[in-house]
Amino acid sequence: QVQLVESGGGLVQPGGSLRLSCAASGFPFSNFAMSWVRQAPGQGLEWVSEINTGGASTYYAASVKGRFTISRDNAKNTLYLQMNNLKPDDTAVYFCAKDAYTRGQGTQVTVSS
């Protein structure tokens, strides 16, 4: 079955960086565009970024553009999100998503001094 397992979250100070990873299995990863979404405490899901199948096309929410970079390694069936210059408003559970109905269990990112 489809499995998406995120890792790399943690506590970081404002201005710091984290790199999230998502290990995918159970489906042909290289055939699917992939996304990152996040959910802040008490809020709904927010789309963060998307990458096409080959990795050449990427898209970002205005709130993270210029600070976050999405990438993928199709040989390793892994999706990444490099997050730089993190802000307290970036605090959320981050999920990788195959589609609107399929995402992992999430990894917590907390930005606080």
C-alpha cells in the first residue's frame, strides 16, 4: 500500500534551517507530482509547495517563496523540503502529499526562540 513517511522536523530558532524528507513507497513515485502541505495549531491545511514528476518545475506559496526549496530524488523515492530563514509563523505539522487524499503522518516543525 501507499506509504509516505516524513522526517527531519524539530525545534529551531527564528532564522534557522531544517531539511524535511519524505520516503515514499507502494506506488511509482517518479510518475507523480508531489506536494508539501502544513497545518498550524488550530488551523486548516495549507498548501506549501509542489514539484512535477521530473523535478524541473516547482511551485510555492507566497508565504514561503524565496525561503523554501522543494526537490526530489526519484532514484531514492524521496521528496525533500529545504527550509531556510524560518519564522515563528512556519510552526506547523508538515506533510508530504501524493494527492488530495494521500499524505503521511507528518513531522512537527517548531520555530521559537
